[in-house]
Amino acid sequence: MSVFEVETKTVSAQLVLDSNNTTNKPEAVRLNDVEKLVDAVLAEVGNHIVLGLPIAIGKAITFSNALYQRAKADPNITLQIETAISLEIPRAKTDLENKFLAPFVRRQFADVQELDYMKDIRNNTLPDNITVFEFFFKAGSFLNSSQQLNYTSTNYTHAVRDLIDKGVNVVAQVVAERQVDDVTTYSLCSNSDLALDMLPVLEELKVAEGRKFVCVGEVNSNMPFMRNDAEVSANTFDFILESQEKDYALFAVPEDAISNADHMIGFYASSLIKDGGTLQLGIGSLCSALSYSLLLRHQSNEKYNQVFKDLNIETKFPLVKKVGGRGIFKQGLYGCSELMVDGFMHLYRAGILTRQVFSDLLLQTLLNDKKIATDVGINTLTTLLKHQAISTVLTAENVTYLQKIGVLKANITLYQDTLYSNNESCIADLSQENTLKWIEKHCLGDKLKGGIVMHGAFFIGPKSFYKALNQMTEADHAKFCMTSVNYVNDLYDHFLGDQKIKAMQRKEARFFNSAMMVTLDGSAISDALENGQVVSGVGGQYNFVAQSHQMKDSRSILKLRSTCVRNGKLQSNVLFNYGHNTIPRQLRDVVVTEYGIADLRSKPDHIVYTELIKIADSRFQPQLLLQAKNAGKVAANYEIPVEFCNNTPEAIAAICNKHKQHGVFPKYPQGSSFTDSELKLIKALKSLKNKGQSKTGKFKLMLQGLTATKPTEEILQLLARMDLTNPVKFADRMAQRLLSKELKNK
């Protein structure tokens, strides 16, 4: 264990999780004027600021914008911003895009506050005294940007170490606030990921080395108040910026459309999940497709199994029978995911995310071994006795323990070896049959307490997700634990739980991640291009892949689309080789495309190569096979089995269209942020964009735009939504004609 890990484990529980406020640190100074807050921070740490901001929606935007503007106006201040995923409101690149996007943006992102530094980065007006570093980009947002210079490559679990090495001296994040019995506490809400580990270490450095450091909490009433590990005491922060008269809205991600290919990936992936197991999800349409297929499997199992049969999964992909399933979830799943997305909430409401895990190692072991259940019975008590968790004659300590875990009711008391329940009493000797009968009648609780169905490190999602979190009951909140990313992403000992308990909780884990490309040796490319340009970042992907290989019944599953269009040309995402990788080949395990499942773990190269070729698009299979044979990685006489030679979009469309007639595989299973009219426009605009990607395509579109057709009343309404009813400019008239024709053909 490293010195850093020892420091974190030693001080974290005391300094951050102490909701009883027993440390000597005073409570935070509360301010409602952000400029006064900036003054106070500068007075505390000086004019060289290394500002740590959380990933995604956890950034303290009001404070960081005020600090940024102060530094922008005063070159004597140097501001170094350390963060990840700086979210931006979408902006159009063309006039036509703007006609569609502007009304949607006004509606979807009303009251969302933007990051001033991002505006200046986009306008190339970032001052010389300000630098912005990120360890994870919003996917594709900084390709061919000067921000490529400032990317820090790191695992999510190493981000705290890197921030401390870089000299972070101000941490600022959004928090929620509540009062219970006149005690004010705060929630780290969407971002418990780094703060739980970083703040204690910085506090210790402050004391031990005199290091200057302040922590700022910015209260926003729109933030869901998450309980458990995310709820911290008032003295966690040095300064609190109080809730404003009207707090800005949280950045909400619009729901993704799920294509046929994405649905197939999600369906295959869902068949690899075993009832009673553990689930890590990603984000985006592949994640949405997986959660949809899990809902289908549980709620409409007959329909699910018909798709399963039509895809011939059991014969083509025997791994499913070995590690997965296709039945309903009787035991339920437990979520252990760095990112908690809305898919988990849908699974929870559907009765799938129900497997509770406990921090008590013996309890978790007994649950795993099915010697007890979460429903409390006399067997629960006798089993704990058998395993020496309690003594035969109950002690006060035993009673406290049993009440804490829910085995005994809260009103049970013990005095002089006698148990009392209201006006009834009985000797506390568990060797007596009468005592057990009396306890069963008067003392037992209903269910074990302290069970968690979801451990997450940060969250982001659509508006409906935030609303659902805000509307959770206390009973719901008790089961959801936003916690440290080091707890979630690693198996190593942590102050919140050691390796033994984490491994016991995460049985039959299926850690899903997305990749951009995979090479035939099993390496995965997920974060960057071979020229060094960073698309997104490593994040926690390596953590979960490596963690999966440490547990005997866990599987790491990478999902990717088999093809993409690059520079106007269709290309395979299953490649012979590539000049970069995120996950090395020695960590290969399971890969899923829309054409099936490749089981790679423990396999020799010739099988790995052919397994991946079998789930590639058939238009690229001959070339891939030839390259593999030429390299001596596949036998010269090998032929792709005929059942894997029809991997085409048309074959997928046929399967999906058949089942769409029965309500399966909708494009927006959980609804859409777009109106019906906007969805029709999106389809037409995407089609036009695809047609115009080549020079020939552009020329054909220009010819079509020279002639007009009479639009229907519906098309006229859609053109009005695009402000193309009476175009004046030549470009707008062309756009009106092309869009009108495209809408007519749809």
C-alpha cells in the first residue's frame, strides 16, 4: 500500500465522514456574495490559484466564473484550472443547424449557467495567465484544438494523486444543503467521486506542512441531496456560497436515440448478465440499449426469449449459457458503477436493481452463501449465533449490533440478561427454545438494515433523472450510496471498505464499457487516435477491466459498433492493427458488437482473431481474414462459418423490424427531449448530411435544390419550425427545397 493510500485511509473517515462534527475545524463561513467569496479565497491562498473542479455537473459554476473573471481582469493572478468534462450548451456550425438547434437549446437548456472559461477557449481568447487542464474530455469536443496540449492522461482512481501533485489549493463544487434537528449537513450530490479522498489528505497537508488550501461549497437547491457517504458535516468546507434567489438549472443530457445496431449490442450484452450479479454501466445510447433489454428481459420475458431464439444466441455464442441468462431477475442485480445513469433508476423502479449488499463481511458472506436472506427470521439470529457473531447469552453489545442490522426491533432493551419488549420479558439465553420462540414473536425486525443496491461515484443524465432523484423517499435514498471513485473502481483496501468485502459484494460482476475500435489481438481503443489526438480519456475503463480480471466470476465486456463513417467513407471498427490502445491485449475478455459476442479470455491468438472476425461486419471480414492469415495468426485453411457470414445492416434491420411490430426495440424507450416534429426533422437533416458527405453527393443535392415541389400541410409546419417558410437568401431557398423533398420521402 502506498503512502498516499495510507494517508487517505487514516484520516478520511475522521475528517470527511464525521457528521457529528467532532474535529476541531470550525464550520464553514457562509457568504451570499460571490465577489466577497473570491476576495476571501484570494486572501487565504494568494494570487496563484490551482483550482480543482469536479467532473461534469459538480462544478461550482457561479464561484468559478467569478474567480475566472477576476483573474482575467488582473494579470497578477495566475489561475490553473484542473478538471474533467467541461460541459457546453450545443452550438450550431451552420445556419441550417442553427435554425433547428436554437429553439431546442432555448427550451432544453433554459436557466443553465455556462462556464466562462469554455467560451473563451472556443473563441481562442483565454488569457495568458489562465490555463485549463482536463483528464477527460467530453467525447470528441477537443479534436484539433489547442486543448490537446493540456490533456492529462490518468486513471480515474489516480486523479486525486495527480491533483495533489499539481498543487491544487482550491477545491470548489456544487452541494445540496439540509437541516435535521437543527443540524446542517451538506451533500456532495453528483460528485462524491474525488472529494471523499482528496479533502482529508489536503487537510492533513495543511496541518503538517502549512500548505495553503480552501474548500468551497456552492449550494444549489436543484441538486438532489444524496445520503450515505455523500452526506458530510458543515466543517468539511471552509466557505459556503449560499443558495441564490434563483439557482441555475443542472445541465441535463438529452435522451439518446437507440439505433438498430445499438439495440442489438444492448440485447447481446443483456444476455451475459446473471441473476444475482453486479452491474457497471457506461453512458450514451449503448448504455440505454442495454438497460432497455434488461427491462425487456424482466418485464416481457416471452418477447425477450423470442428475440433470443431468432438470433440463435445459445448455439452461436455458448458463453451466454455459461455466464449469463435469459430469465427474469428473481434475486435482482446490484449496481457498482463509477457513473450512475438514469438506466439504473429505470432498473430500480422495475424491481431489477434490488440485490442489497452490506458493509458487514459476515452478513455479506452468509447472504452470498444463501444461509440467510434480507428478510429477517429466527434463522437469521441462530445463523449469526452459529457463526459466533453474537454470544449465546446476549450482551448489550450484541443487542446494539442486532438492532443496527435490523434483526431486532429498535424498542428491544436488555437489562441483567433479560430482554424486554414493551411489557413482556424473557431471559436472553439463545440456548433456550422458549427464548427463541419469544424472540420470534416479540423482537424480530422485518428486514436487514443498511443494504445498498447502488454504489456510484458521480452522476449525470436527463431532466427526468434529476427529478426522480429529487423525488426519492428516505427508504429509497438509504439504498443508494454515492461514494469515492477509489471505492467503486478498485478492489484495493479503502477506508470505506476493504478488498474482502468489496469482492464479496461484487459477485458475478459484469463490467460494461464502450470502445471505439478493437484490434484482432483483442486490444481496445477507447480514448484516443493513433496520431495522439485525445477523443475523451481513459477515465475508469482500465480500472474496471483490471478489476474484473482479479475476481474469478467477473467478466469485463467491451461494447462497440462494428463500423463507422470516417471522412465520408464506411470503415470497420474491428481492425487488424492500430497505432494506439487503451486496453492491452493481455486484458482481453469479452467483446460485443451488433453481430454477436466474442469470448477472448484465456484463448490463444488464433481463436481470438477468428472470434473477432466472426462479429465484424461481413463487408470487411474477407480483408480482415486475409490480413490475419498473412501474419500467420490464423490457419491458411480456416474459413468463416456460414452462420457468421451474413453480418449486415440489412440482416439486423430484418430482425429489429420483425420485433418492432410487437412493440420491441423503440428508438426512444424512455421518451425524448425532442418534440415529434423535431424528431422528423432530425431524421431528414441527418439523411441530407449523409448524402452530402462526398463531392458527388454534394453535386446531386445541388441539382435537386434547383427545383421545387409543393409541400404538404405537415411539411409546411415543419418548414415553419425551421424558419424556412418564406426564405430570402439563396442558401435558405436551397435548404427549403432539399428539406421539403427529404421530408416527403420519409
